[in-house]
Amino acid sequence: MINNVFVTRTAACLPLDPVTNDEIESVLGRVGGRPSRARAIVLRNNGITHRHYALDRSTGEPVMTNAQLAAAAIRGLGEIGPVECLAAATSVADQILPGHASMVHGEIGWPSLEAVSLAGVCLSGTAALRYAAMAVACGARRAVASASELVSPLLHASRFEAEVQARVDALERNPEIAFEKDFLRWMLSDGAGAMLLEPTPGDGQSLRIDWIELFSQAHKLPACMYLGADREPDGTLRGWMRQSPADWHMGSTFALKQDVRLLDAHIAQATIIDPVEQIRERRGLAADDVDWFLPHLSSMYFAPRLEKALAVAGLPIPRERWFTNLVTCGNTGSASPYIMLDALIASKQLRSGQRVLLFIPESGRFASGFVQFEVV
């Protein structure tokens, strides 16, 4: 049995008060007691002015878990009746086991249901949406998809102290290594989003899911963003299970790292040009068909490059049809498309018959996703 699938409600949770650029180091702390050399450069390029951290400003300790953050977004959907499937995604769960969805289910306290955890990086939230949509298409009356990111504890200065004390001289001799490990501290934010999916439209405005396309380019390119691993000289990753516990210091194996040169060289071709050409052939997608384009941007630095890549791929969507809240919400990873879509709906700008296209790139090992909705 194949049903239509509609997003009938959306919700988002951005924890605590927004943090301005001038406040970041007072919240995240200074590594080694020194101001970051990368901070001003990264912030100037990414264009973000505010973000949210679920951290107590006086102690630097988290005020909630990732599962609680996801549950807060799901509760924002309101009273929705019995749910048969919960698909919950995150990049970094609170624990390795049990699965993230089970922890979210426990926080919400709903009766027995199917709980599925989706892991990955930015694209995991879209994978959760796809799973929930397939559940409804196959007969479920209601499914909830969620995505949440609680990354601020990994960005706090205390996580880097052990390595800084041991390697500060080496880092100063090799600024490129320092930048790779400091770069993401000024890029990422906490947040969560949720969507309710049903086989019929809701009482108000709903979004019918026309299609969801996901692409992995891992067969072509090495890992670009990673956690729980270190890079070998040949470029391969050595995961934490292949290391001795002595190597598991927070400043290296369990620090988020991004190869910015690899990202800059391949992000456009791998996540935009190649996939869009396939979608145009399969779906007949054209720029004139898109009324609202919601790109998950890690940085406004990539906006002009995205615009150029879309044109190269034959999908020249003009900037006046773009919608993003990156500047005021920060880069919330897998939760970003949920938070963007919720904000667009709340803006009251959608009209019946309009088409909305989500674009979600992932730099983990280069992947991307596209979702087309029609407003009903």
C-alpha cells in the first residue's frame, strides 16, 4: 500500500538565549587561556551573527541532553494523537548505545512504537525524514521525524586543554593544524527540529512530499569532517576502536576536525553539480518549478559558490527565491532543514500550489540530499 505523505506540523527548539559573536569565547572559553586566532577569520566569512548553545554560561556545563533537546522540539508539535513511528537523527548522540531514537522515545514517554535511529552528519536528519515518509507511505497513520544537534560540549575549551598543554608549541609552529581543529568551534550551533507526517493533509497548510533523493559520494572522496578518529598519513581514518585508550584524549581523537582544503576543492561538484544533473534527468526538475529554495549552508561564504554551481548544473534558482536563517540561528547541522522549514512556514509566505526545494549537503565524506514539497 503506497499512500501520499504530508508534513502537517513542524516545530523547532533553539536552546537558551542567542549568543552573539562578541560573547562566543565567554561561553565556550579560551583554549589555553588565549584568544583564538581563527575566530575572527571564520566569523567574517561565515556571516553568522547569532547562535544557540545549551550551556550554562557560568559553568560551561550542558543544561540538557541531546535526547532532551530533540524531545523539546517534538513536544512543540502539540497534541498529535498516537504515533506509530519515530525516526530520530543526530550527528553526535549522548551515548554510543542505546540508539538515539530510543533515548528520545524515553524522554517523550509515548506508548510503544517503532523507534529508528539515523546516524551520520548533516544528511542524517533528511534520512530520518525519508524513513518516516516511507513508514506513512506503507500504511502508518502518523510518523514523527526529528533531528537534533548538541555539539557545544565538544566545542568548549575544556575539551581541548589536554592537547593544548602537550602540543601548544607544535600548534604554533604549524598554524594549519591549529586552524583545522579550531575552525569548527566558530561554525556549529545547538538546535533541534521535528515534523509530523500523515497520509492526509492537516486542517491548515500542509506540505505534500513529492520526492526525496539522497546521494553519497564516498566512493570518490575521502573523509572530510570526522570525530572519534585520527587521519593516517595516507589519508585514511584510524577510528577510536583501533587505538589504545591512551590515545583517546579529548583534544585529538574526540575532537571535531574538518579538512577545509578538501571541502573547498570538492563541495560544489560532489554535493551540487553531480546530484542535480541526475535529479534533472530523473525528475525533470527545472528552476522555474522552484518557488522556495532552502539550502543548508554551513557558512554564507558558500552562498555565491552554490549559486554558481546551480547554474552550472542547469538549475539557476535566483537568490530572491532562497530562504535561510543561518545568520540568526547558526549552523545546526542535521536539524538545519527542519529549523529552516519551520521558520518559513511561520513567516506566512507560503501559498497553495507553491513548490519548496530543500538542499542538504554533508561534508562528512561528501553526500547530499534534496526534498521537494508542494504546499496544499
